[in-house]
Amino acid sequence: MIATIVVLVIVALVLQLVSRLSGDETDSGSRPAPTRSSAPSVPERQAELRWKIKPAALRPKLAEAEFVAAIDGDFDGPYVTEQHGLWLTLTGTEDAEQTVLHAIDPATGKVRWQRPIDGALCTAEADPAGIICAEIVDRDATSGSGKRWRLQRLDPESGTIRRSVELNGWFSALHRSGNTVVALEQREPGPHAVLRGFDPKTLKQRWSRDLKDEPGQDEMFSENKVVHRKLPDQDRVLDRPRFRDVGPKTGHGSTARTELVALWAGGRTAFVRPDTGKLVMMPHCSRLVDDGKRLWCNEVAGAASYSYRGKLLHRIKGPRLAFPGDDGIGVDRNRPVFIDDGGAPVSVDLGSGKVGGAYAAPGAGSVWGMKTTPSVESVGRYTFLIGEAGTMLVDPERDKIIWTNTEITQSDQPLLQGTEVMFGYSTFSVVDVRNGKQRAEVDIDGLYIRMIGDRLAGVGPDEISLQRLP
């Protein structure tokens, strides 16, 4: 049992490391799990376990059942998503076959309903019309990939199908962008990427955008087959595809929508209007941040900014975007942080593209012979730069470091609770977000620790749990 846990932790850390290596990038913000802090002794806390569910309890007849990631097929997609007051998660085999969608009451851990959905893909974003999922109807005899799907809208109260349509396609991810459900296809034979937009109420197709003949489409694919689900039967696959909603935002809550949806994969990013499917641009863009007025992309020799209509604004040489960590949907906007080759944050005027000097110590390091540079983690309204020089609270608008904690040099997604922010993996350093001083250490059970809404969860292939901090 202990050996199994160790292997899972190592696999998780390797996936975190590789997930930050995007396209031509050779740096990463994730590192092996730290030992306890070497800082002066601080009080120890223990999170309270409220409930825990194992996949075998949900699927007693399925051998080696596990929770399936990601629920939406996005490389950054979650094990659990909260929609309509429920936690939604999938169980199935290691290859995401024989999948069942489970709706869990987050307060009690009890299953409200469950529904078999073979090869399920479900949007991580809630839609007022219901829960949007896709189910494999027919698989390719050679590869086993789904080549015909049933797109369906489920009743959140019961899981029954309110509406469904069958259609041909090679779906690999689903994403809700405003009032459009965007499906990503990885057609076989590849490399061949297609985006399709659907009405979430009627499930009728609104548009289709084939990227195969677009300049640079091949840069979205790679032989680096790091995926959460079954590999397509081809040499090159989409390289860690991620969806981002960018551009001017209108509406609030479930009616909010943005001007563009971005498919970020490998060295290119396709920017598409979700309402019409118009391709605005597909530049070299191996890292992406929306600063609220323009889009920033990493290029081979530096970074570039674009208008939301696809016009090149500025191209800078040298500094590049630090990897934009994400603690939720779309939160890596408005917080671009640029770093030099040594991992030091560098001042860049966003309006003019003028490059200034470094404003903090270098933070580059190495893991298993690979160079690593600091990553940016945006949590609530705070921006943290985490690297070998320590963890820094950054004011990216003024290019200023508010405080530095040199004891914390690595972390999974930080967790924010009031005036405290927690850095680490299973053992977290609890830091006062106002001054960077460590208040305590807390142990939290789970392979990955995530905030789901305002609840603290442990998630992973072997268990899902609800926990409460003291």
C-alpha cells in the first residue's frame, strides 16, 4: 500500500512538471514535493476529514476502478467540478472506458444520482440549461477512439437526459464558453484539429472550424504523449490542449461571456469567436496571458502582444512570460509576469512594450537535469512568483515585490483562506498573505488539494474527500 502511494505521488509530480513544458518551453514551475520547512518551529495543524469516497465503493463490480481525469478532456481539467450545487466526477478504467458520471452532495458525500456515460466528456463550467456531456456511441475498430458521439443535456436533479443528438466526430474535450459549447476534435488520421460550436439548449451545431490547413497547425501537435486519457492511435497528438476564455467580458455569473475562446496547445494558440467560430488568429503562442487590454504570447525569442482583433502590437526580445498557474477558470488574466533567462522578474510596460530591468532575485533551478524557472500562481486577487529564490507576492501592475518568503521554493496550487495562503503539497506552509510570515504547518489528506468553490477537497484517482481547516 505504501509503495502504491509513493508511486502515485511520483507520477503526480512528473505530470505537474511536464504540464508546464509547453511547445518550445523548456522550463517549469513545478518541483518535487518538499520536506517540512526548515524555518523556525511553527504550530502544526491537521485538517479535519469530513468524508471520503473511494472509486471501488462507487463501482464495486469494476476491477481497478479509479476516478477519471480530466472530466472535460482539458489538460488542466479537474477530477471534480461543481455544478448546480453538486460535485460531478467520473469513475472508470485507466483508459477512461466504462465510465459513469456521479453527482455527489458536497455537504455529505452521498451520491445523489449516477449515470453510465461511455468515454464521458462533460464541460467543467456550469450551464443554466443543465449538465452538458458527450458519450461515445461507436469506437474506431483500430484505435478504440470514439468516432460517433451522443451530445446530451442532463437534468441536474436526476441525471436523466433532457435532450440529445448523435453526430460523427472524434471528440477529445468539451468546453463551455458563454452560451456556446465548444467541442475539440482530434481527428484520425492526424495531425488534424477541429473546433465545433453547439447551442447548449438545443445542442444544434452552430459552426465548425477546421484548423488542418491553417499555418502552424502542426506546432499544436507533438510526440510528447502526455495525456490524461487513452492515447489516439497516431504518432503525434495535441500537445497538452487547454481552453481559455479571453477578451472583453460581458454579463455576470452563468450569463457571462468573453469575446474569444482560445485553444492553447503546444507552440500555437487558436483564438476563435465562440458565437460564430471565426478564427481571429493562430500565432506562435506557447504561453498565454490576457492582461485585460491585450493578449500576451511567448515566442521563441521573447514575447509578443496582440489586440483582441488579432493585430500585432509589440514584440519584445529577451523576457518571456512565466508559466501562468490557474486556480480556477480564467483567473490567469490581468497578471502577466515576465522573467529573464535566470528566472528574475523583469519590468515590462504593457502599453508600449518597453523593457526595463529586473526587480527581484533570479529564481531559476533544475529538476532531473531540466532547467526550471519560476511560475506565477494567481489566487483570488493575489499574484505569487514561486521559484528557487523563494515565494514572492508580486504587484504586477507596478512591477514590485511586496514580500518574499525564502523558505518556500516550490508548491502546487496555493490555497487562499481569508488572510492566510497555503503553499506546498500534502504538507502546507500557512503564510500570512499580508506580510509573508509563516504562521503554521498543516497536513491535508489527498494527492491533489483543491478549492472547489469555497470547499477544500482532496482529489486524485484513488479518492475524493471533503476537508475543513482548523
